[in-house]
Amino acid sequence: MSNVVDTPVKYVDIHRKDNNRNVLVSFQDIRISFKHGIYERVIIDHLNLDIYKGEILGLVGESGSGKTTIGRALIRIIPTSGGQILYGDETKEVISGKIKKDRARNLKTKIQMIFQDPSASLNDRSNVDYIISEGLRAFHLYKDEAERLEKVEKMIRRVGLSPEHLKRYPHEFSGGQRQRIGIARCMIMDPEMIIADEPISALDVSIRAQVLNLIKEFRDERGLTVLFIAHDLSVVKYISDRIAVIYQGRLVELCPADRLFEVPLHPYTKSLLSAIPLPDPKVEKKKTVIIYNPSQHNYTADDPADFYEVEPHHYVHCNLEELANYKRIIKGLKEGGKNE
């Protein structure tokens, strides 16, 4: 484990300055680990993150950084081994660890998940009608068969398919159509929040934008909160309001999406940005890819790393020495803009 994740970070209310928006989900000093005998592997260590109600928060990082683990912990598929997760708009309740059965059952309707592989997440033995209405049946969210069918037909049209597809099976559809079925299954529950776990990574480039636009449309129509997990920063920039960058289970940078691309501060963020392929082959050939080396940080007991606010709503995991340098960078950019 690198020294980037060795130092505990105290919980900080990172939305204390924005009183006009409510926090729906709050991860407070979350730790997630897996044990095998006496060996314990820590996946998420000291995660502190708040998610606004109604926002799309992009969570990015390389494979194995813990992105999907965070989403699965939120939906209670994976247990936490430390800290707590709070959920709620006006009144927040702890949803991690042991909770009442009624509360756990209610959460299944409030938080839904769009999975990465639409082929693996749909039951090939069930037709589309059964797949989409499975949640309605489990939670008895309809009065009679006519109302159930009306809800299913309305939702299948909303995601760009037609009612005639309801009697077909998943293997009869393309990857993009299967993902639309997965979105329909999720949205028919009328959730408050959805976790989109790399929902377009298994799709053709030509239909990725369609699926992204569909998620954004549902967010705008219903005021959904979305945790969008991906490793492609260009995609996350397009759909997200804010972006959180994670490295080996630790948040290293958090800020509005546009600002992350304008002024990336953490070396790991710069490394991810440099890996984005460019459409111009001449420019791509001359591009320098930045390799991130965790040992470049000079964290000590006297100057440990913490999650600091470098500028309003822009947070970076660094020590005081790095913080001073980042602030000089921001100040230089502001002064340069004034001179222009």
C-alpha cells in the first residue's frame, strides 16, 4: 500500500459553504476490507464524501481503485468494516451495518443500480415484461394487472423501446437495447438515487451518448441523485456536475467537473487526464503521458496528508507543503487572467 492512503483523514463537511443544497448521502470515515484468515486487504480507507441531492457525481479512478466497491457498499451489497453511511434528505439515518429490516427493504426502492454488463445483469430465462416489473411485483407497487402493464409499457416507451419488445428475451436485443432494459427496470421503481456502475463501458461508441443522455434526462425530469462510476474522464466530464478522483481507496481530488479539467492539481489527476486519447493523431503522437509515482509525496508525521480546500469547492489530498504550492498555482492563474 502506498503512502497516499496510509494517513487517516478526519471527516470534514465539504459542503458547509453551500447552504442552498442538501446532502443526500454522507460517507463518514468509511473503511471497507476483506479478510482471508489472518490477512486483511483494505480496499477503502477513511473515505469521507458527501453527495448532493439532485446532482450527478462522477467517481473516477483506475481499475481496482475501489470505485465499484463504494457503490456496492452504498446499496448494501458489500458490508463496511468501519465508519458509517448516512442517507436522507431532511432526516438522515445510518444505512450501513445492521439496520432494521423495514428500513433495509425501503432502501431497495429508494436506491437502484445500473450495472456495467447488461448481458450479465439480465436473466435470459425471463422476458422483458417480467424483468422490468420484477421490482413492482416484489414490493407490490401496483393495484391490479392493468396498472402494472400500463406502468411497464410507459417505461419501455420512455427508454426508447416499444411494447412489442416486452414478450422478447434479453438475448434477442443488442447491447445498447439491453442496457435500456436495465435502465427501465431501475427507473420503474421511481428511486431517489441511482448508482450507475460504468453503464456504457460494454457498449459501442455510437450508442454511448444515447445512454448518457437518457440518464441525464431522467435526472432532470425526476430530480434524481446519480453516482456515476467510470474510468473514462471524458465521459464523466460530459455527464457530471462534480468529479471525485479516487486512488487506491482514497479520494485525492474533488471539484466541479469543468474546474477539474481547467486546473487539475493532484499528480494522479494529471496522470489520468494525460491518458485520455486525442482525436488528432499528430497531437496524440506528440502527447506526453504522465506516470504517477506515489513516492513523490513527502508526507511525514509532522506534516501529514489531509483533505484541504485549495479554492472554493476544490479539494485536494495533500500536506501543508503541497497545499501552499497548489494555492500559488491558483493565485498565479487568477492574476494571469486579470492581466489578460
